[in-house]
Amino acid sequence: MRALTRGAVLLLASGLVVAGCGREENGEGTGGGAEAEAESVAEGEATGTVEVWAMGAEGENLDVLAEDFMAENPEAEVRVTPVPWEAAHDKIATAIAAGEVPDVSLVGTTWMGEFAATDALDPTPTDLIDEDAFFDGAWDTTVYDGTSYGVPWYVETRLVFYRSDLAEQAGVEEPTDWDSLKALATGLQEAGARWGLNLQPGATGAWQTFMPFAWQNGAAIVDDEGNYALDSPEMVEALEYYASYFEEGLASTALAQPGELESGFAGGSIGAFVSGPWHVTLVEEQGGEGFEEQYTLAHMPEQETATSFVGGGDLVVFRDAENREAAWKFVEYVSRPEVQQKWYETVSALPSVESAWESGELADDPKLALFGEQLQDAQSPPAVPTWEQVAAVIDAQIEAVVVGGADPAAAVAEMQAQAESIGTGG
Amino acid sequence: MTAPTHATTPGPAGPGGAVQPAAPPSAAARRGRPEGRDRAWVYVALTVGLVLLVGPFVWMLLGSVKTDAELRQVPPTWLPEQASLDNYRVLFERLDFATYFTNSVVVAATVTVGNLVFCSMLGYALTKLDFPGRRALFVLVLGMLMVPGMVIFVPLFVIVSNMGLTNTYPGLILPYLAGPFGVFLMRQFISGIPDELIDAARVDGAGEWRIFSRVVMPLCGPALATLAILTFLASWNNFLWPLVVAQTEDMYTLPVALALYAVGQNATRYGLLMAGSVVVVLPIIALFLLLQRYFVRGITMTGIK
Amino acid sequence: MATAVATRRPANRGRRTPEPRAIRRRRALVAWGFALPFMVLFLVFMAGPVLGSFLMSFTDLRSSDLRTPLAVEPVGLDNYARLLSDELFHQAAFNTAYFVLVGIPLTMALALAAAVGLNSGIRRFNTFFRVGYYLPVVTSIVAVAVVWRFLLQPDYGVVNTVLGWVGIDGPDWLSSTTWAMPSLIVMAAWRNMGYLMVIFLAGLQTIPEHLYEAAELDGAGSWARFRHVTVPLLRPTLLFGAVITGIGYLQFFEEPFVMTQGGPLNSTLSVSYHIYNQFGFGNYSYAAAMGYVLFVAVVALTAVQFRLLRPQT
């Protein structure tokens, strides 16, 4: 029935112009609004069918966990539909519009604000899911307007990758703060790298490389009241620091083409870069045998803090889910530490649950353990529905400074002005 | 037909123009087209063009047997260092290939046939039948061609969903079964068919359907072949619509299924991407090979006027 | 537009005595019968969404309203007014115009040259050439992007290497605000010429043989034959090609998407790319308004093309 109403909507949208039926008085539609109440989930085994959408490798391999879950809950059936990452966002958005949602879906962390604001997501039942089990930064990705609308499933965070062999040759130490990171980049360049440190000069996602530096310097995207606070002196300083790599010829102002980074790092023309766990496999594949000895990872440099970016994927349950109870039970199941470890073994997705890092390969492998350590100090952007648009503004202003030679202070003021005019949506 | 009034303007004869070979006359000679040196130049020019055009295709073919590491290499390599069919193996092992291929064929073939029939019908009406509203109808069709697809995507999905057509073949097919592109194409081609021919058939007492199917359609071989190639291509490659309409994996079409594994959240598996692209492209090339034979002069056309 | 339609009026009109009304009505009925299947599909699957999205452009619908699209406020022309002050949109409009004005003639010329060449009576390898020229249309855009980046790479790229032979120091094509757009135009022409070539090839088949023979008897050379037989008779097809290319090019998106992401400094951001971004940001009504401005631009361009390429009778 609801679907019928919605169909009429777009055809008869004229009615709205004439009749002037509009938003509710607070101007926010029904989305979001005040803190939503989470319903509890009954105890006991899950029953019935749970439809799950999951992307990429996660979607492909989720059957492994689904089978375990079904063994534990013989009355339940989990049906997984793998969805290509490429258009997953659009598929979820159209599904919400048409009211044809699954019970559970994987959602990229930076989409959370947008989907939560549609009121399509079910608030996380706090009696079932323990917030404290997760990394703080990861949990924050699920929180929209004071309420959590999902559960972090897997995480990723950014570290400094650098060629330890070249660093040794140049006699530079592991970077610990901004100055020593600069020294590392300079040293790597002296040791033969064309670019000391690869940083993204602009274009989609540049903010993910830049914002850690801003956070390290004490800058923030929003203040405690949730208003944009981009135009701080700390932000300007961070942008100046970021831009200095380009001015000093340590970083290339040309956008790295696909493959250029991995290939350049393996070949020694790029001395260092900042990226996430997937790059461990990529560079080792590129560098061939023995390459794992030639490079190493470093924690983010410390200024005020040593903060990094945290991203990944959250699991959400839709309000329109046909089997809400079993859906949440499944989500709870996949966030158990032992299941998270098994999931890591299956698709190398890093656990969002802290205790899953305490044993096994994640604790023993020094490179992996460093990701776990960095996750203790990692932030995510605020889950506001307009985030992607604000992110694009930050990307554009980074490019304006780095490539276009704009003044960092002016660029930061422009970021703030544009972010304010975009608003936090809702 | 528009008379070529300027064709009689005298001009210098081309080098081969005056030479008429003895029997049997070649196709080129019958057409009065370049001979000898002229033709050699045509071949040279075409070959140069060909090299420039097929480069990326060849790279795609070669890329599909390379490893991901080699594909990421900068500068890129042409010949694979270690050719292997692993990418294809992965695709075929992981994908329920028969299902996706069947879905793709059913959808693309139905859409193509629908466009051939319905668009020619309207194209015929728009050019050879006089009726009130004809001009407005044409402008409307043309207008539809110009609305950016992105704009109507969400409303279209809501409508299809309300009709209960998600996860069904009709949901995948109906919105594309008769497109404005085909109408415009067929209208332009049918407008080139002499009215005399149709009038003659009318005088002989033929009904409009008969004229359309027995007189006009046989003359439209090249146009129908073109429409078939282009419609099939568009439908076959369509990605977003089938992804959104399909609610379960078994309704995915080939491009959707192939995209599942190639593009990740943060990294792309280029080997799978290239192999997938090759797999998707082969049926299209086969169809092109099959249909390009119709790019020959309509014989019936020549005797008229 | 009207001119083109009018010239294709059935020959009977005006020549015979007016037909009885009954016959005319019957004929109209038959005509609408031919239009029926298209019209039904059109009304359900196109008119509805178009009307809906058009009305949407007069509201403040954004992604957070997805579940309750009725609960939006009508905002009149606000979205359209906002376009006037959107500097990015202005830049995108300029970029798109640049792309269209250079890209259409270039693509048409290349496609026509290829079609005429392939139709010039060569028999050997004809199929081979035809398929080869069509390949860019079907080649994965990702593969195309890799090879084109390789061609355009500043240090070792093929283009700059060749320029180096004649002493020219080529720029970093894709990172230059001056050269990124021309690079994409050439790439788009390269990708799309095969598509138009297919259409032109089909059009060339409709030119009666004997006209070439007659021209040749009159002593017309190959250029004169092309100029005075091929071009005038190919007009309906050329018009079609120009309109289709115009529609496609005004919605230019894929090339900057894979090659430059609209950069550097938005120098290759197109209107469609901007719309795509706005949809991604969830600004549905604003994106729809932009879509309809683009629609008006396409209509205007098409009207000009119909005027320029109308059949000369």
C-alpha cells in the first residue's frame, strides 16, 4: 500500500504544488528529527528469511558466515544478494524511494548520514548491540543526530607507507611528527625517489588524505553543537603544511593515475604515501617477492594528536524490513569477536570490534597490528546527509591551493562559507 | 527524392574516373569509384585509421591475460609477461555464467526486436501517412530523446516498482522496448523512400500495413541493421537499470554480474575487469559481423525515379 | 524543425482534389494505429517520469525526502534561480559548449570520412575494416582510458614522443587546464566516430547508383561527386547524425569521469558531470532543474541543426 502512495507521488506531484502540502513544521520532513527510540529485540533464536545486500568481496563471501548463522539458528534462512560497489549507493537510494528494501544491507560509512536522514534505517537496539565493543571512530560513523542507525562491520584506517630501504640509505628515521615526516620525504627524495611523499592533490577523496593532518593539528569539521567549524587557524596551518609538500617539490601536483602509485612505490620513484590496508596486498603484489622487506608502515605523525581517518562498512537494518528481529540477530552475530576474526580470515576485512584484535594473526603480524593501534586514534567525518557535498568542497579547495596556488587561509574561509550554505541537511 | 541539381557541374575527372575496365565489371567499376592509385590511397588512409582505432581494443584483449600487478604497471606493457587465463577462470568459476548470459540475451534481444518493429511503425506513420498531430508527435518523440536519463531514473523506478515489475523480465525490458532514438532513425531513413513507390502500391489497392511490411520494410535493410546493432549494444551494456530492477542475483545481466568482483570499495581488480569486458564485448562483435552484411545497396532502390 | 517535417509531406497533398472526410479520418486512424504501441509504452514509461521529475524541479526535494517525497515544499523557480549564481554550473556550461562546438564537427568529419572510405568500393578486407572502425564503440572505457593516458603521458607518452621528433616540447596534457579539454575532445571523437560511421554507412546505401554514374558521365571527379551527390543526398542521415551526436555530446560525461574527474581545477567538468554530482549529493530537485536547463540547450542546438541541414528543395 505504501508503495502505491509513493507511486502516485511522483506522478501527481502537481498536487503538491497546488495543494501546498509540505513538510512538517520543523521543516525536516519525517526524516531524522529528535533522537529516535530504538525498539528492543526479543531473545531467542532467529527465525524466518533474512534478505541481505552486501557489496564486492563481502557479498561474494558472506555465505560463509550465513551458513554458520543458520547452523546456530536452524529456523532462519539468510539470503545474500551481492551488489557491485560501483552503483551500490544508487541501488540503495532507489530501493528506499520505491520501498523495496532488503532486511539488512552493507552501507559505506560515509553514506550513513544520508540514508539515516531518510528515516529508512532502524535505530540500533542497544540491548542487543554493545557500543563499547567497537572502536570509537568506527561507532561514530553510525551515529546520526544522536542516534545510532547501524553497526560497524569492518574498518579501514590510513597509515604512512614508506620505502624503508631508501630511508635507511638516506639515514632518516621512522616519522613520528610533522617535522620528521617532512624529513622522511626529503630523505627519500635524496635517496633517489622522484617524489618523497605522494599526497592526493585534489579530486574525489582528497579530503581523506588531508583531514588526518587537520585532525592531528586539532582542527575539526563540526563543533560540539554540530555546526561547521572548518575555518580555524589549525585548519589553515594543516593546509599550509599539506601544500608545502607540493611547493617543495616533494609531492606531485598531477593526479596519480590508476596503478601509478603502486607501480611507482614498487619501482622506487614514489618514496612514501598515505593509504589503507588494501595497499599492503597491492604493493606486495606489485613489488614481487621480497618486497615486504623493502617497505614498512608508520603510525600517523603526531602534532597535537596522531589521528588518522577511519572508514569501512556498516551494517544497517531497514525500518521496512520484513524480518526485523532476525535481521538484528544476524547483525549481532557477525559482530561477535570470533566471527569477526573468521571474517578477517575469509576476506581480510579488518574487524571493527576491538577485542577481535587481541589474538591471532591480527595481533601477531606487526604490519596488521599497527592498523589496530592506529584505529584507537582515528576519526570519521560527521554523519550528516550533506557530507558528500561538503567533502567535494574540501576536495576542490585543496586542489585550489595545491594546484591553483590559492591562499590557504582564503581556501579555508571558502570551505566554511560553502559548507554553511550547504548546511547539515536533515 | 531531392534532385542532385549540382551533380551535372563539370569538374576535372578523377584519375581513374574515365577508365572502364572490360568485362567482368567489378563492383567498384560499376559504382564508378576509385581505381588503381586512388584506391591504394584509400587503403593506406583506412589502415592508418585502423591502427589508431584498434589499439585500446588490442590492449584490452592482451590485458585480460595479464596479472593485476602487470596491469597496474606504469608505463603499461603491451605484450603480457606471463600470459595466463586465470582471470577468465576466476570469472567462469565464480559466476553462474549461463544464467547471466541468458538474462542478457533475453533482455537485449527482446528490446532490439521491439525497437525494430515499433519504431519502424511509428517512423512510417510519421513520414508516409498524413494525420492530424503528426508534427507534434514527432517533436514530442524528439524531445524525449533529449531528456537526460539521470533525471528520470528514480521516478521511473518508482513506477516500475509500483507495477510490481521489479525482479522480472518485463521490468527489465518494457521501459526500453520502444525508444525515441529508433523512431528518429527510422523516420530519417524512411523519408528517403520515394513517395511514388508507396502511392503506386496504394493505387494497386494495398493496405497500409501491407505497404509497410511488404514495400517499405524490405527497403530498410541497412537502417534496420543499424538500429539492431545500436539498440542491442545499448541494451547489452546497460548497467544501472538491470542492477536496480534485479532484486536477486539470478536476475542479474552479464555486465552487472561481471562488475561484482572487479571493482572493490577501495581497489580495482583490473585483470577481472579486462576479462569481463572481453566476455561482454564478444557477442556484440558477433552481431555486428552478422548484420554489417546488410550494409549493401538496396537493389530495389536503384531502379526508381 | 517544422521545415524539415513539412518537406516530407506525402506527395498526394495539394495535387489531388480534397478527399472525403471519412477517408481522411480512416487514414488518421490507421496512422495512430501505427503509433499505438510506441505511444502506450511512451505514456507509461516516459511521460510519467518526465512529468514527475519536471515537477520535482520546482520543489526542494532532496535525498532525505526519498521515503516521503510528498512532504516537500514547492519552491517555484528557486532551483532555476540558484543556477544563475552557481559558478561551477557556469564553468560546466562553458566547458560543455566548448566540447560540443568543437567535438561535433570533428566527430562528424571523421565518421563521414571513414564511412565514405569504407563505402568507396573497396572489397578486400572490407568487413575487417568495418569491424575495426567499430571497435572503439564497444571497447571497455577502462581499457580506453588506460591506453589514452599512456598516449598522453607527459614524459614517455606516444604523443609527446612524436612531438619531440619535430622539436615540440609537449605539455602534460591531462594536468593542464588548457590542454585537458582538447585532449578529451579528441578522445571522444575517436570513441564515437565508429557509432556515427555505422549510421552513415547505412545512409550511403540509400543513394541510387545511377546518380554517381550520371555524375561521372558528366565528368565529375571524386570530390565533385562527394560534394554534389553524396552530401546532398545524405542530408537526412547527416541531420540524424548531427542531432544524435549533439544530444550525446551535450550530455558529455564518461571521458572526464574516467580521465580527469572533471579537473584540473574543474576545467573538464561538464554539465552532466555536475548533475551527476548533485544527484550524488542528494540534491535531487536542483539536479532535475539543471537537467531541464540542459534539455532546453539540447532543443536549441537541435533546432539549429535542423535549420542548417534541412533538405534543399
